[in-house]
Amino acid sequence: AGTDLTIRAGAGTGSGAGGNILLQTANAGSSGSSVNSHATAVKIDDAGQVGIGTTPTAQLHISGDDTSNQVIIENTSDSADGAPDLLLKRNSASPADDDEVGQIVWQGKNDNNQFPSLAQVRVTYKDVPDTTEDAAMQFRVMSGGSNAEIMRLENGHVGISDNGNVPQREFHVHNSGNTNTYLHLTNGATGS
């Protein structure tokens, strides 16, 4: 077997932080013959966090300012089941009912320089024993400054606007007020 390639930053002493590992590139300039400046493209900090285009604040932090795709997962297999996979895996030493398994969160800056969570898709474990596992998927969306659950998939049922309660039928729509609840079906010809 081959030997390892070790890239090592400087070590601190005592409680001092170690050095970072910086990978730098020099982008093309607009014109001229001057040597272009190097800039950090990838940073690995002393905690092992990786930043691409930024100083990391998470285990993997990617930042860019263009309109291209920032993450691409590509699979070139010609197998029928060779599609790209994105796996969110919760590996707990003590799994329990109602554990959060994973979530996808969308945030956006508001006019007060804050980053509220505008939408979330969250999965929780409802029953963990082997062969009887149950899960729930919750969809949350910001409305009027409040992030609320608008839909839940659980026990093979779909619940709409039921404030996080388990849907009681295959399709369960709840209105928390005292007004009527409507199911509005439209078509392309009439629009109503």
C-alpha cells in the first residue's frame, strides 16, 4: 500500500489554537502583465471545519456570490438505480421516540439584518423499535412573521394546517378558527 500524504498546520502551545490550512488560488485579472494576487479558496480551521469561499462556521461551509449552482452531485452510472443520492443519517447511541432525524432549512436576510428560518422540512422518529419504526415528516413555512407547520405526513395520512397534530384520516384538513373549512378545486378553463 502507498503511504499517506500529511498536510499539517502549525501547532499552538498550551491553550493556544493551532494554525489553519489554507488552499489559495490566483484568479485571472482583467488585463496587464502584473502577477495576480492569491486568495484563499479553501480553509480548514484548527477545529477541522472546512470553508469553501469563506471562513467556516460549520463542519462544511460553502459561500459564493454568483448565480451558478453551488453544490452539484452527479452520478454517471447507466444502472437503473444509479441516480445521485443525498443521505441524511442520524446515528444516535440512544435513539428514542420523537428524536429529530434531519431537516432542511431555508433562511433569508430580512430588513433588520436577521436570518429567520423561512421554511423547513423536518423528519422525526415517532417509534424506534426494530420492525415497527414510524416517522413523521413536517413542512413549516413562515407566514406573518411566524414559522408554523402547514403540513404533516404521518401514519400514512396527510394533515393540513393542524398545528402539528397527528392527522386522523388519510387526508385531514383542519381550520383552527370557527369558520367553515373549504376544499377549492379549479380547472384551467374556468379558473374557479
